[in-house]
Amino acid sequence: MAAQLPGRTGDAVLGAARDAFVGGLHAAAVGAAVVCAAAAVLALYALRDVPAASPTTVADPEAGQPRGYTEESTDGSAYQSAVTRLP
């Protein structure tokens, strides 16, 4: 549309449009950064008392042991793993 305007008027309109676009893009980026920072603070606040869990704490009901649990046989020659029974 700016190319259809005569003379320097088209250049001025094109420059103003570019400046407005970049300004809006910067404002959106700052707004998104503020929202992300607020979400991170909220997550830290909400999860402050939740203990970290290791992957081996998920129980395998068929084996009666945690998933990934490995038990050595009495002679030390073989290993039995509950992992092979996972779905």
C-alpha cells in the first residue's frame, strides 16, 4: 500500500509502519517475559513444600517392589528385574 503513494509519502508511511510493528513486538516480548517470570515465581511458591521424587519410587503392583528394582540372586550369578514386567 505504501508503494502506491507518491514520492516520499510512501517511504514515510512505510517507515512509520515498521517502527510501529517493531515497537509492538518489543512490548509483546516484554509482556511475555513478565508473565513467564510471574509463572515461575508462582510455581516455586506453590511447590515449595513438595518433595522431589526419584523414578524408582513408583511401585510396580505385580512385583511388589519399586519399578527398576533389581535383586541379585543368592549366588551372585544372575539378576532378576521387575523392569521386564512393565507394560
